[in-house]
Amino acid sequence: EVQDLLEQEGIPAYVAVAAGHGFSPKKICIDQCESPTLYVLEPDSSVPAIFFGMQGFNLSDLQRIVVGMPTHPGAKPLLSLEFEQGFLPVRLGDAMVLRGLVGVFCNGRSDVQILQ
């Protein structure tokens, strides 16, 4: 399951670098709290048991997910995760986790817009 993967190992992804310099390989993960937070780690990092002092994106602040579907075979899907305080562009390393990832990020909330 995608949620277990996010909590225990993280999922490889490419996260946009500031000032429009493309995407950098990272690992995304969430904590196991009642109100989960999304964290961006270095690709070779292990997922910590406690995220004390780390900056993250509280998923309860997620307002919209914009999904850019790949236009050709082998292209990686692009997500724009839009929060109250900004957005996080993420290019997934594996298209197979897209649906599960969106489900985990929405966490049963009907107020999160999903646009394709």
C-alpha cells in the first residue's frame, strides 16, 4: 500500500528546485500522525521515526492537486500540490503509485480539488 510505503521507506520523486532550475531527485514521505505531514528528504536518506524540527507540508492545508498526465510513454507524471502557503511541484519516479498517492494526500477529504 502506498501509505505504508510513504511512512516506512518513502517514495522516490523529483522535486522542483527554486528559481526554475528543473527538478532534483528526492524522496517524499509522511509521518504517522493523526494529521499527516509531507516531508521531502534526500534520495539516500532513511525515513526517520521522529521528524522533530524538520520542515514539512501539513496535508490538512492541502487545497488542490493538479495532475499533469504524461504525454508520451515513459514520461513521468507531474503533480502540483497546492497548499495554503504555496505549492510543491513533484515529478513521480513511477506512474504506478499516482492514484494511491493522490488518495493518501486527500485522506478522505472531499474539499481537496483534483484537476487533470
